[in-house]
Amino acid sequence: MPQLFQHDWAKISSFIAGCDEACLTLLKSLSEDFMLHHRADHPSDSGLKFVLHPSLARLSDVDENLHTDSGTLTLLFYKDWSIHAFLPDADRWAFIPPPSEGCTLVNVADTLETLSEGKLHSPKHRVTQPIDGANNRYFLSYFLRPENEWINKCKSTK
């Protein structure tokens, strides 16, 4: 843990535990079968990520970063208009409004799409900006990942 965060580790740890509990509750409500690869006593790469992602002076300078999320579920906390998602039913792109206070954006990720046999979809999205203007933007993401041993088993069968 970086020295900067040492004095807040109890709060950070509690927040991580709350995110993990929320993801596992959501996963369990979808299907008990999805829990098979998310056992608490098995290591995974689940974790919290804090990102500074500045907006740029000119929208035309923003690099393309189209992607889907790896892992099972992503919780994304943000305050600025910046998440641009593809809406396949409408065949268009749309900005996802920042969540209200106390709320988060939940993304189905690639592993959950696989576990659900394609019934749930990992959305194509990108981090961008709606207009010109340099500014600091901050994102807090929690990524629920399946157990490392399950990922390794999947890799070895390919």
C-alpha cells in the first residue's frame, strides 16, 4: 500500500469489501451457478482502481479506446460525462449519465457474458468526452474477477 493511503487503509478496505459484497449479491441473484468461480477463499484479481483520466482541450485529440470489460462485473463511480456506450438495439452511441450520489454504473463483463452463455452482454464502450475542454476527471472502478485457478484452467484448454 502506498504511503499516501496508509492512514485511510481501513476505509479503503471497507469500501472494497462493500463493492465485493454488492457484486457477489448481484451475481448470486442472477444465478447460483455464477458463484462457482467466485469463492472468497480462492485468489482472484478482483480489485479497486483509481484513475485520473484528463479530458483534452480539443475533442478531436481524444484517442479511441473502444473496449469491453474483462472479468465478471465492473462497478464504475464517476462524476463527469465520459462513458460512451454502444446501444446495439438502436444501432447508435450514447453517453451514459454520471450516476446519482450513492449509486454506481454496473457493467456486465466478458466472463459473465461467457458464464451466461451469451444471455448477458458485455457492452462495447469507451472513455471519451462530449465537448472540447481540458479538465481532470477521476474514476473509481471495482473489478470483480473470477478465481485465478478457473482463468488458468480456461487458458490451458484453449
